[in-house]
Amino acid sequence: MRDIKFKMNQPQKGENLVRIYLGGDLSVNTLSDLLPKIRAIEKDYSEMEININEVNVFDLASIQFLVSLQKSAERHKKKIRFKIDLPKDIMELIENAGFLKVLKKL
């Protein structure tokens, strides 16, 4: 079962910053459902804030997905920032796999 949590807050009046909240299963199994939503949002707004928390599954595909979003935003001259709060056990796995530096650059 694909248990991905997705929520988008529209920008407040006078700003162009959209806030996206992601959680649950952020893995290779669910990211294909998420990508079109994020790409559509990226077209409509010049600034995005991606908040990631309450995650139960996070894999290498998730890191690739976030790096791809960052590169796409740079290419389209848009601003993107990430607020990532992952559980301790997932952070330890990311660190042991050697991807902590990549995640911290986001």
C-alpha cells in the first residue's frame, strides 16, 4: 500500500512561496506518484519550501528525487528550500551509506 502524505499550502497574499509537506512512505514505490504533482507546482510558483517529516520509509530514490528537484529549480531559476526532519534510524542509515553530506547540502 502506498502511504505517502502530501499536503500543499497556498501562498499567503502577496507572496509566491508555496509550502509542500511530505511524509509517510517516501520510497521508489511512491515517488512516481509524487513527481507529477511537484512538477506542476514548480511551474506555477517561483518559490517552494519542501517540508519532510513523519517519514517511515526513505531510500536512495528519495535522495535522488530531492537532488533532482533542486537541480530543476536552479535550471528554471526558481528558489527551493528543504526542511528535512527524518527519524534517527533513517539518518543513521543515510550516514552509514555515505549520503549524509548530500542530504545536508539540500
